[in-house]
Amino acid sequence: MFSSLEKLDSDVVIIGNGAACQMVEICTVRIKMFDGVARDLTDVRYVPHIKKNIISVGVVGSKGLKVTLEDGNSQG
């Protein structure tokens, strides 16, 4: 899932409660989309203290990708 790992020395990210968490690596992550196509997310930060995967819609959009959010419960 991870490729092109690059160690980071002193970068931090500030999370919702104001705490500073150490970023330890920057990498590329390959994810498989619902349509079966694999996409690479670049410049992904690995922050061990954050236990959930977080994708910034703004950052993804700034890289030229289209983000579509749908209600998974809708009947269509």
C-alpha cells in the first residue's frame, strides 16, 4: 500500500484538539477505487498518533483530482 517512503525529521501536524503530532514519513499510497481503478495519492503524511485514515478533500482537489461524495443509503 505504501511506496516511496521518505523519513521526516521534525515535521508536526496540529490536530483538532490543538495537540501537535509528529509526522514520521511522507509517501505515496495506492488505493483501489469502487470502480476497480487503482489511484496513487502522493505526498501522504504518516502520523502514528492518528489512528484513522484522513483524506483532505481540499488537498486532493488541488492535485487535479475530482472528489465525489454520495449518500451510500440512496436508492438510485
